Amino acid sequence: MDDIIIAGSCLSEIKIIKEVLNCSFKIKDIGELKYLRGLEVVTSNKGIHLCQRKYNLDILIETGMLGSKPCTTPLMSNNKIVFEDAEKLKNPESYRRLIGKLLYLTNTRPDITFNVHLRSQFVQEPTIHHQ
């Protein structure tokens, strides 16, 4: 991602920053930010609120897990079964795409970072155990 978001309450300072950056970068002013790359942006008198609710819902719909109930995710104590002669997924791209989306979701959900990191170790050759 090569986008820069400049936000603040002082428009004159933002204008100065944009002029300085314009010398080195191509700048496009998109106005008040509402949604960018999975991040919903809501501004109020109290400040800026970032949320990935829609992005999260899109992932749940795509994977067919919208009606699922939340639960704790147990970790396997013995990972040998994952590496030993397990049948490889026929379409590993769907697993890779899901892991990529989950990695991006960790921007606002640090509680899932450890589990997503564990699963990202298998993107090269996911097996049926990773479905």
C-alpha cells in the first residue's frame, strides 16, 4: 500500500504538508475520507474512528461463515500431523486470499494476530487440515 492519509483539525497545516509532499509525490485530494482499502473512517467532534466492520462482514459472507457463532480457537499441541503426508488443498489460492484478508483485518483486530500468524505459515502448501 502506497497511500498516505493526512488527517487533522487544522486545515492550514494540512495544506502546508500537502505543498511540501507535492514536490516529491503525486498528490490527489479525495476530500473527506469515508472508506479506504477496507477501513471505514468516521469523524466527529471527539475525533476520528477507524473500523473494519464492513470488511469483516465481507470476509464472513465470502467464506460462508456469516451465521457462525464466536468461539475460542484452540491451538494444536502436536503439529506433526499438519506436516506429515497430508493431502494438499486442490485450490490453495482461496486459502492464501483468506489469510491475506485476515492479515489486513489485524489492523483493527489485534486479538486475532497470533492465530492469523500461525495460519500464515502454511500459505505455501496448505493441506486439508487448514480448511
